[in-house]
Amino acid sequence: MKLKIVKGTRDLYGDDVERFQFLEDKAREVFSLYGYEEIRTPMFERTELFAHGVGQDTDIVGKEMFLLEDRRGRSMALRPEMTASVVRSIITDNHMQQATHRRFYYIGPMFRYEQPQKGRFRQFYQIGAEYFGVSTPDSDAELLLMLRQYFKKVDLNAVSFQLNTIGCQNPDCRPAFKKNLVDFLTVQKEYLCENCTRRIDTNPLRVLDCKEESCIAVTKDAPKIYEHVCEECGEHFSELRSILDDHGVVYTLNHKLVRGLDYYSRTVFEVYSDNLGAQNAAGGGGRYDSLFEVYGSPIIPALGFALGLDRLAMLIRLGEKKADGLFVIGHHRRMVNTLVSNCREAGYKTLYDPFQSSMKSQFRQANKANVSHVLILGDDELKEGIVSVKNMTTSTQTSVPIDRIIGHIESELSPER
Ligand code: HAM
């Protein structure tokens, strides 16, 4: 049997895991300042949750879900995103019963059957945040402020925000704009790609973010949705923009930004980086005030975003690794094991060579492991009841009585507790 990893998936270890952990730790740190609590939902849900929430006509539901049948023939889907799952949890666990508003964040794998390429995987990771219960534009602004703070924290400058509003379902808002857009697109139909010719009838807004050259050329002059939304949506958007201006948040208005999921209303945004190549969206989100209604629940205003962790990891630079921990060298297995175990229990990362190779080879391993101190238990040391402690940064060596070794290390290092 020839073992192979599944296409579009990958094993993460070494530097990759360090990048992920760094990005995750900083997200927890920053998001908690804004009152977010972590939520972990199941990796799979009933397929209908995504079909109804994300939308039947979207690429995600139409062709990208990993579907499975349980033993009783019910259709399940590996989650392609988590907004629908968090909304499901709000409803099934009654999170809003005792609260006027709630904020949740999540970190975890998502699954989409897409064509793998740089920055695009079939199992990928998101860091996301969802904010429930507040409809005023300061909550939209808060999300962007939190993202700005997060990017600063992880030292990511090469990202930019794009912003749009896609209005609401009121007849004089998005539906009226859609008619307008359909008229515009119908006249230009012959220049559109095959997909978009079909989308004129099924989902005309998606024509606006088609990546085909010919469609880009057509939609350049398309009517701008942010100029055609209803009065309330227009006010929401201009208030949001003035709050962002007050806080010096830099963004670009993009009338073609409509997002690939159906649940959005009003504010939508994306985070881009030119350093990502073709898959240049590092994250995206927006408001989804009507999603609860789709599930037959009373309306709860809501908004959120998700960042692509795999893509952010491609953008950050890890600092130089500091020498860290201890390495015990010696041939007396029991003495080595005891010292290793005492050091670990005292709170120090401690390594050793389980194969007890030559002293030279053990030294080489200690060097490679980038530890700060090497504890040598050679024959001479054992005879004298001491340990030679070598500081790997200064190359100085000290002899320490074996029963005082922990105290000595403590004075040289502060334990990692
Ligand atoms: P999304 O735009 O579908 O939004 O995904 C968010 C981010 O996940 C993307 O910008 C991208 O960085 C990353 N991503 C998506 N697909 C892949 C892939 N195949 N490989 C690698 N990275 C990928 C959502 O998922 C919404 N749930 C966001 C949201 C939350 N809206 C409101 N709340």
C-alpha cells in the first residue's frame, strides 16, 4: 500500500506550527480585549444548515462541500465555514436569552472542495469572530478596529481593507438595484463570460466580482450599489465611514465587492494583501442581519469576519529563535534520567539523548537544539559529585555540586511556569 496525503491537505509542523500558534495566541489576546469568548462547534453539521444559510446558488454550497451520509442516510457536511454553525449554536443553545449581545471567536479547520493552489487548500484554517445583537454602525466599525489592532499586533503592514454596502432586502434597496444591474448587464451580455451570462438571472451581483478580464471590463462602469441603497442603509454606511475616518482607519471603497456567501446585508468588507499572489484575500466578512430569519428564528442583528490562517501565516515573519532550555549530557543512564526529570519538574524545558551516543555526538545534538545551557555529567563530574554547566551563549563553564544544581539554574534562568 502506497501512503499518500489527500490532495489539498497538508501536515503542519515546525515553523508552520509556530506561525499558526503565534497568530492564534495574538488573536486570543486582542479579541479578548474586545469581550470575545471562544466557541468550538462540531466539525460537521447537517448539510441543510449551510445550504440554507450560505445559499444554494453559491459556489461553496453548489460545488465545494464535502458531503457524507450517516448510517441513517442523513446528509452531513464538513463545515465549509463557521458563521452558520455559530448562528445555529446561538439558536439551539439559546445564547441570547440572558444577554442583549454576545461576542464569539473561533479558530479551526474548514473544508472546501476547491482546486488547490498557492494559499488555497481543501482543509484550511480560519480565525473568525461573530458579534450578535447590535445593529448600529459603531459595531461594524469595532470589527475593523479590532482587525487593525490585530494586524498591528502580529506586525502585518501589507494588508488593506476594502469596503462596500450591499443594502438590504427592502424592495427599494437591493432588489431595486438588482433590476437596475440586470438591465445594465443584459445590454452587455455578449461580452460576459459563460458563467456570468447565466448569473444575470440567478445571482447578478456575483457578476460584479467575476475575475474574467471581459467581465471586469464590463462591470467597471456598472451602477454602484452604495449609491443606490435605501435611505436607512445609506445612513448606516455613511455613519460607519465617518467613525472609521475618526479613528484613522484606512480603506478603499469597492463597489464590486459583494462576497461569495448569500447571507450578507449592508456592510461587507475584505482584507487583501498584494504579497499573497492570486489568492490575495486574507479575510472577509460583514453584516448578516437576516440570517436568523432564514432559520425561522426571531431576527438578531449580527456581523463578523473570518481570516484565512494559512494565508496570514504566509505573510508574517517569525523573529529569530532565542536559545532556550537545557540539554543533559552523560553516559550514566540513571543519573542522567534523574537530573533530566528534576529539571523538568522545576519548570525547565530539558532534553537529552535517549540513545546515549558519544559525548561528542551529544554535544552536537545540544548545539543543534539551540539550548541555553548544557549540563554535563561525565565520568569526572560523577566522581566529584558535580555537574559542569556550560552557558552556550557566553561559552563559560561552571562546576556546581549536584545537589545544588536546580538552585544554580534558577539563579541563571527564570523558570517557564
Ligand atoms: P470567506 O471569504 O469565504 O468568508 O472566507 C474567509 C477567508 O478564509 C478568506 O478570505 C480566505 O483567506 C480564507 N479561505 C477561504 N477559502 C480558503 C481555501 N480554500 N484555502 C485557504 N484559505 C481559504 C467566510 O468564511 C465567512 N464565514 C466570513 C464571515 C464571518 N462573515 C461573517 N462572519
